Amino acid sequence: MRTPIFCGVIKRRILLNYRADPEVVKRLLPAPFYPKLYHGYAIVGVCLIGLESLRPRGLPGWVGVNTENAVHRMVAEWVDSQGHSHARIFVARRDTDLWLTTILRGRLFPGGYHRARFAVEESLGHVEFACRSIDRKMEISFSGDDTLQLPASSCFKSLHEDFFRSADSANSLAEGWASLEGIALEEKEWKIRPFRISQVSCSFFADQERFPAGSVEFDHALVMRDIAQAWHLEPATSSPPARPWLRPMEPSSPVAAHPKQSSIR
């Protein structure tokens, strides 16, 4: 059994999901991963997660910290030696406003974390969100509201799809890019609903060196709130990725401005 290393509460978790060309996503994934397809699309996106009372297992909630995080991810799978397929999330980049995370990355926190500034305003199901990394290689903004239905343009027709819960574990390239590290999120309950986006901009998916024009399109957003959670570390792989050239790339195209209601200094 995996041992929880951190626990806390997901105050707000918003998933901005995009549908993408599988061949493009395949080139971005290290072996042994390949895109997990839904109706012929690869599904990629960014998880924007606000955590409260984040702390090591066994400590009281009052010692925990609050933090905002952005995780760029790709839904993937791999096949074991018995021919069984396993769904995973491949994490391409992590950003956080918690300085301790960036210092202890690779020790207590898997993968490379980048420092970022976040501006979030919420009221009655409405969210105005903006973030920008200190290294200026990542920038996201969106605004939207809770809703009851997915957009008609989405390739998903309902929330009653196993695809949304098919991958509760994530892998990312370790420091030095020589192996893969894993982490699993254990949510105490599953409460998710559609989130209607009014405007969205994400430099990761606007980068045409990474995603050529026409190869990626925003599909839908989801939101979760007030969920108890625990994180578990998983063993790192011992073999290096088959595509060692994979690196987070700087955006090569401009991104839209942040919403006026939020600002980052």
C-alpha cells in the first residue's frame, strides 16, 4: 500500500481540457507513454488547483499551508508485459506559488516545480484567474462560471464517462531528465461539474513550436471544490525516456492579456 506523504483540502480544482492531434501529442510524450484517445482525439490540458491546509501526514490542519498550482498534463497510457493497458497522466510542467515546493523538488515533491504568481477572484461560482511564471515561460488566464452542462462543441457528451476518472496517477521527468517520477492523488470523494469558460488563454497550448496551428483546440472545463485529498509518491523508473530531447519549450507566440479583474505584479 502506498503511504500518504501530504494531505489537505482541494479548495478549487479547475481542469481546462483541450482536444489535440494524437500524432502531435505522441511526439511530446516520452516512452513508454502514448496518447490515450477519446473519439480519435488526444486529450491534454492544465489542472489549476488551489490547496488548503497542505501538510505532511500526521500533522494537525493548523500547521498546513495554502497554495496555488498549475499543472500542464497529457492523458496517456502504456502497456505492460502482459499486454494490459494502464492510464496515466504525463505532467509536462508544474508551477506553484509555494517556495518550499521549489526548494524541495525531487526530494519531497516529484518533478521540477517553477515559481509563479497567481491572482484568483471568486464569487458565487464565478472565477477570474490569472497566473504567470517567474521565468515568464508560462502564462494562463481565464474567466468563467459554474454551469450544468458541457458545451455543445465538446467531444464529450456527458460527465458520466470513465475517461474522467481513468487516470489518478501522474508521471513527470525527474531532475536531470534521466528517469520518470510518479505521484498519485487520492480524493476522498468525487464531485465534479462543468464550468463554462468566457475567455481562456494558455501560452503552453498557444506555442506553435509545440502545437502547430490547427493541432489543438479548447474543448471544455470542469471544476471540483472542497475535496479532502492525499498524495502518494510512487517509485521512479530506472530507465531514461526514449525521447531525451523532450524539454519544456518557451512559448513562441503571443498570449492574450489577463482579465481586467485580476492582476499580477
